[in-house]
Amino acid sequence: MEKNTLLIDQTIKKIEILFLYFGINIKSGEQTASTLKIKLVYWINFFLLLYNFLGGIVWFIFGIQEGKDFLELTEIAPCILLVTCAYSKGILFNANEKHNHKLIHILRNLEKKGMKRRQSLKKDSISNKEKKALEATIDKLNILFAAVIISFSLSPLVGMAMKYYKSNVIQPSLPILIIYPFDEFDLRIWPIVYIYQIWSEIVTTVYIGTADFFFFTCCTYINIQFRLLREDFEELFPSTNEIVVENKEFQKRLRELIKWHQELIEAANILEIIYSKSTLLNFMSSSMIICLAGFNLAVLVSDLTFIVKFLCFLCMGLVQIFFLCFFADILTTSSMGVSDAVYNSLWYNAEAKIGKDLLLILARAQRPCKITACGFADVNLKSFMRVLSTSYSYFALLQTMYAN
């Protein structure tokens, strides 16, 4: 990797291939032949997934009408919720494509401007440390998502093998319960349907993972810029007892810091526009997914294939919503830190007029940049605890219904 390459470009390059599934050319907003091919890939995946999604909903509705086993209904419900979450992220992400490109453009320009400012080992350490932490998180989540796909894909085969060992009869099984207009368990058709469902699982996971990784990336680099801005505000005045008088050089530097702060606020607002609606749906679906996965684990303790499948499902639900709240929380915290940096600067070594200007900056910085769930709730670590609390309430209700 070249040293002159921007840090944000280095991170995006690691997840760039995933954006093909979203139908977005993340490098440029221009409509090219390559972009049209990417869009085609997106719509093919979109409609392939749609059939299984609708088939799962129909199975669930018919299952309720026909009085199917309660455990079968709770087995398909998390799958439907997960695909709903994936669709909401995919559709809204594509709808905000212009905002995506604008946000990346702002963050790239901020990083380029930062290269021209006075550098220090501390500032370099902040950028590199945050970048490495982000990439480590993405790598670990990739492993988790792969484990979920593998467990869902292999669990029917393991179950079939165990049944064949006991009864010497091949009984085809599928990862997801879906209604088809043909006999999906016919051994001539079953392999095709099996591969089709696995592909749907991969697309669902990639939809969720890509949208989340882009969110984590933007939060991280906005956080880096806020932290660097704080360093510059704290170094605004020299560490001497001389009174700083407003002059052209000082005015220019202060205007640069104010403009920097305004651009970061704009970047955070764009991120809010992109993710606000999908985050609300994510919160609602995650509460139910965690609840249903936990319920199936508590009830189906004797079935090893189900334990592995729903354990991965539960881990995915918990980890996905945790990191969503975690990265939103660090963005909010770092934005509020600007007010502390202004206060910690040697403002008392400046004349009164400068002090009044800094007071206005401090007051604005005390209004945090934040991501919300469509305005209903702030996304932070407290929200994660509320999701867990809601999930447990649903879990207790399900157990009571099942026991009765």
C-alpha cells in the first residue's frame, strides 16, 4: 500500500468488492458502463432473494392458519426478520447513493487538508490506531458472518446424515422453510433449491455486512477528524503568558478550525440521513431476532444442529447491533469532546474579543453530532442495553406462551 494513499481509501478498498452486491460504484458517482454492470448484479441478487423472502412469509402465514408447531414458526420468523433488515439496508443505501458519494468526498478532502497541516507523532498515532481498530473489527465480523452462513448451510446436511445413520433413509432437508410451487424435496430438484437458499443467505449477510461496514468506516473517520480537531484547538494558543491579540494570521487559523468543525457536522448529518430509517428497522428486527434465537436455543437443547445454527444466529444479532451502537456512540462522544478542547485551550491568554468567539464555538460544540433511529431514539450504547432489555421481555413472553 502506497504511503500517499489516503487512509480512508485503504479501508474502503478492503470492502470494495462487497459494494458490488449493493449496486454502488463506491469510487465514483459517475454513470459508467462499469456502474451499469454493478447495478445489474444488484438487481439480479435483489430479485433472487425476493422470491425466497416472499416464500418464507407465505409459509409463516399458512403455518399460523394451519396450526403448525410453535417451534417451526419461531424457526422461520428470525430468517424473515433478518431478510427484512437486509432489504431495508440495501434499498435505503441505494436510495442515498448521492449522499454516500458526497460523504466520502468530504472525508477524503478533510484527510487531504490534514496532510498539509502541522503533523505530530500523536496525531499520526490517533489516525493509525483508529484505522487498525476498525479493520480488525471488520475482519472479525467477516469471520462471524462466514460462520453463520456455514452453520445455516451445513445444518440440514448434518441432520440428514444423522437420520440416515439411524434409519438408513435419505430425508432431504433445507436450511429455510419456504413454500415453492413444486416439490422441493424431490431428490432431482432438491440440490438446486438447496444451493439457491444458500445463495440467498450469502446475499442477505453481505447486504447487512456491507451497509454496516460503511457505517463503521464513516463513523471512525469522522471520529478521527474530531479528535484531530480537538488537538488543534488545544494548541491554538502558545504556552506562554503573553496576551494573544487578534490579527490576520490568528483569524485565518481560527476560521480554518471553524470551517473544519462545520464540515464534520455536515458529514455527521449526511450519515444520519443515510442510516436513520434503516437503523429504526434494524433496532426493531434485532430485538425480535435475539429473542427468537435465544428462545430456540433454550427449547431445542437436545438438537445439536439447531443449537449450532441458532447460536451463530444469536451471536450475529448481538454483535451486529452492538457495533452499530458502539460506533455511533464514539462519534457522539468525540463530537462533544470539541467543547472540552476549546475550554482546555489557553483561552485566558487571549483578548476578550477572541474569548467571545471561542464561547460561541464551545456552545455549538456542546450540541453533539448523533445518529438516531429515525428521530425516535439516539443510537448509542444505552440504546444497545434497551435492545437487550426489550429482547428479554419478548423472550420471557414467548416462554410463557410455549409453556401454556
